[in-house]
Amino acid sequence: MANKKKKQSGSFRPLLTITYIVLLLALGYMFFYGDGKSSNSRPVKVELDEIYALADSGDIKQIEFSRDKYEGTVTLKQECLTKHKDLFDGKVPNKSPHLTFIVSAAFNPEESFGALNERLPEDRRFKLVMTKDDRAWGQVLEWILMPLMLILMWVMMFRMMNRGGAPGGSGGIFNVGKSTGKMADKNQVKVNFKDVAGLYGAKEEVMEIVDFLKNPKKYTSLGGKIPKGALLVGPPGTGKTLLAKAVAGEANVPFFSISGSDFVEMFVGVGASRVRDLFRQAKEKAPCIVFIDEIDAVGRARGKNAGFSSNDERENTLNQLLTEMDGFGSNSGVIILAATNRADILDKALMRAGRFDRQIHVELPDLNERKEIFQVHTRKLKLEKGFDLELIAKHTPGFSGADIANVCNEAALTAARKNKSSIDMSDFLDAVDRIVGGIERKKTIMTKSEKELIAYHEAGHTLVGWLLPDASPVLKVTVIPRGQALGLTWNLPDERVIQSRDQLMAELCVLMGGRVAEEIHSGVPCSGALNDLERLTRLAYAMVSYYGMNERIGNISFYDSTGERGFDLTKPYSENTATAIDEEVKKLVDEVHERTLKLIKEHADGFEQLARELIDKEVVLAEDIERILGPKAGKHGEERFEE
């Protein structure tokens, strides 16, 4: 192998040497024969009348005229240069010729300059030299040399790129053909399953992979084959990358990590070359784990890429990836882990058995899992004594592991800004508010009427959410602007696995509460309900056309969870059905509006009192709402059980 590499390197040196020689010759030619002269040594262009005047003065030593170019150069006498230095910007030139001039094709230099010399005294006469352009070959050389230089440079570049993608290559020019993946040795991977909180189902599945790597004979002795790959699917921030590192740490094997976007470059063939190099390195380090993060960047379904192209660099890279995964031996000891949050757009050939044998879903953590994640991220935080992690876990439904890490860090920063010696619950709640709603904008300028309207708007949301049994309980409501919102109502939703029609209807009523409150208070709707109406419309269309919760449309769903329709711009239903969907959505929204209006009018006193308290205090908590409206309707937070 060493002799082979040495031979390849030796065969490449002549091409490199030739290229350097050509470059040096080109530079030398451009310097000596081109425009590489300094501005001080270039002849100064003058008119023909000035040439005659200088000749009459006897200051010209020689005139050289080219018959082909119809131009001439003038060399002045050395003793006369100082007298005419104003022609040279006050500097005495050190090189000749000093002047140049251009004439028309009708000009006869022998006749004109000959007659001029005859009438001059003997001591003032100049020498006339007639020449032809002897640099025509140079112009031809310029036309040949520059394309030749470009061709040689491109040949050298691609030769070096190809060597980088070949087995045993050094990576080529700029290492573009070499894998950019980072390898962590088995002694460098410090993450294990103790560092991964929650994710019980996902960890149970990947534990099998760890067992495969630790005890392969246990399975191969029975005739089984070790899985080639597993696809981690889940929302962003749920811990897919961390889980893959933990697998490598538990198995005590090398860990290769690379992003899907690292395969795609501007040079054709680089992606495929990097795939080959990555898998070559992995086979040398087997048993090991190769982790490809955001694989949808390169594994997108063929024929569905941007520009409707069916033959681009991304697809070539994907084809090479498919080939390499199929090229493994059954006992190679290399397992591919990949992560994505867009499994619906991946190519079907990538998802089949034999490549990614199983899909592991990494979902958002539930209450118990969030509590464990908080325990992990608060290990190094200085919390007050008796801090209740379960309480803060209840206040963060729908938060991912990355979100929880951000909450812990933001809570520490909040406590530091207040010069506290420890972090308490108020810091964590402020951090949650800041992450969800944005930073408070207390200096926002608004009129008294605008503040009143915002207070009544938020009071409408709060009252409807508090009085409907199926609505999520309200935790806090404020009229202090946060982020882009002028007011916010915080709900503490139950972590439901499924939602009934009654629960969705309650959610629609809560969204409609702000608009109805505006109509009751001022009689004129305003633009503050834009976000509420957007979410309401989206949910109403989902109930009618996705969830099958409409009698007229029936139990039909037009939702495409597979993404197979791709760029199909036509709707999967007729125009009559589209009209029916629009009519039923309008009917549903009107029903929600009437129900919400009736509810607020029946509790007008509580609605008015709640709005006034918001105007005075700016922030109203759940205990204040309960004091005004009574206990929350319905049962919430009931015990969950596992079968």
C-alpha cells in the first residue's frame, strides 16, 4: 500500500512541475512584453505638432515609426530631459523611448520627417528608424497561452479531487473529496444512557443495537443478521443526536458524526466521494457507529428536489449512500444511525429494510420525562432549598429537551440579573414566560383606549377558557407586551394523547373569545385578533377536512401524511367538495362565535371585573381569576395510568 501511494505521488509531480513552468513563462512574458511596465517608464502620448516643435528645438535624438501600427515613439536627448520634465509630471524619465504618437493611414513618415530633417541644421537633426511590428507572434502566444493555462489548472484540480475520493487518497486539493465527518474514539465518547433523561421507548430500542455491538455472536450464531441502520425520527431538540452518542458510549466503540449538508458541495462528484471516504474510514474502525444528522438534506426523495431536477448533485450523493449501505457485509460491525424531523420527505429506497431496518421515534417528553430532564440540567445550578422540579415540569408542557436546557440557562441568567444568591421558582417561571412570549416591552407607548381594548380582549380569552369544562385551565394573563404580542394568556394544557370534538370546539371558543370581547366592549373589531383568527381558521379546516368531524363531509380525510403527492398542485377533491368544505367551515366558525358570545354575555359582571383588574394590575394570576369567576369548570390534571 505504501509503495502504491508513493507511486501515485511520483506520477503526479511532472504535471505539477509543468504547470508551474507554464505559469512562470506566462508571468515573465506579461512583465517584459505586456503591460507590466511601471507608469513612470511608459512613453507619454503627445500630438504630432508637439513632435515638430521638439524637432525644431533640436531636442529629439531618434524617432522610431511602425508601418503596421501607424504609431511612433520619440527618444529625447539626455541633456534635454530636464527641460521637458513637465511632460512627465515633473519627473525625469529613466527609460526610453520617452514619447509616443499616433497618425492616420495617409501619413507618410519618410516624406514628412525627411523634409523636417532637411531644413534643420546639422546639429539639430534626428535619426529616423522605420520598423514593422515584430510582436505579432506575441499576440498569437497570448491567445494560446492563457487558455492553455486554464486547461492545465482545471486538469490539475480535478486530478487532485479524484485522488482525494480514491481509496488511500490524501483528500486532494483543499481536501474537497475527503469526508468532513468527525471521529470520536471509543475513549473519547463520554456520553452514556445516564446522561439521557426520559426517552424510555427510544432507549429500549437502541439498547438492542448496543447489545448487537457488544455481543454480535449471540445473534449471528442463531443465523440472525445485525441491523445495518436505524433512523431516529422526532421533532427538533428532542435528543436524537444525544441518543446516538449515548449508544456509542454504551457500546464503547468509535463514533463518526457528520451532517447531511456536509456531503453537498459546489463541485460535481464531491458528495459521492465523501460518502465513499466516510464508509471506508468506518470499515477500518469497525465495529463503530456512523451518525448522519439531518439526513433529509441529502436523502430527500428523488425527483422532488428544488427546480424539479432529477439528476443533480444531491441525487448522485444519495445514490452513492444507497450503494454503500447495501455494500456492507452482514457482520461488518458498522451500524448507521441517522436523525431527521422530516421522515415524510425521505426517499423510499432509503427507508426500506436492509438499509434503515427500523425507525425509532423520539417524541416530546411527558411530565415524568421532563422532570428527569430538569434533574439533569439543574445538576450544576445553585437552586434554593426545597426547589420543586415537578412543579416547573408541569408548567412546561410541549417543551423539548433543548427547550428545557434553555429554560434552565435563562433562569440562571435571570437570577444573576437580580443579584440573587440562588435560583428560585420565580426565576424559572420568568424564564418560561420569556422563552414562550418573548421579552417584556414595558416601555411600549399605547393610548388609554388601546390598553383598555387589550385588557378586554385578554379577559375574553380568560373567561371562556375558565368556564368551558373542556378548555385548558388558565395559569396567568397579562396586558404587558411581550415579543410581538400586546397581551398574553397562558394556558396549562392537559397532556392528552387524543382530542375529542368537544375539546377542539372548546379550543375554538377560547380563540374566538378575544374577538367577541372586542365586539362587546367597543362594537368594532380590530386587528389585534389576527393571530387568534389564523389559528382558529386552521383548526376549523382541520376538523372538517382532516379529522372527519363534519356530518356533511363525512368520515373523509384529505390529509397527506406520506408526502407522496409532492408537487401535485391539484386538490384531491372536486370543486363541489371544496365549496362544501368552505361552507361547513364558515358554519362551524359562526357556531363558535354564537356560543362564545352567549357565554360572555351570561357572565358579563365577571367579564367586566376581570378586565378592570387587568387594567389596574396588568398581571392577573389563577387565584385572582378563581376569586372573580369561581372554581375552574371541569376536571384537569387527572391521574394518568399505564397498562
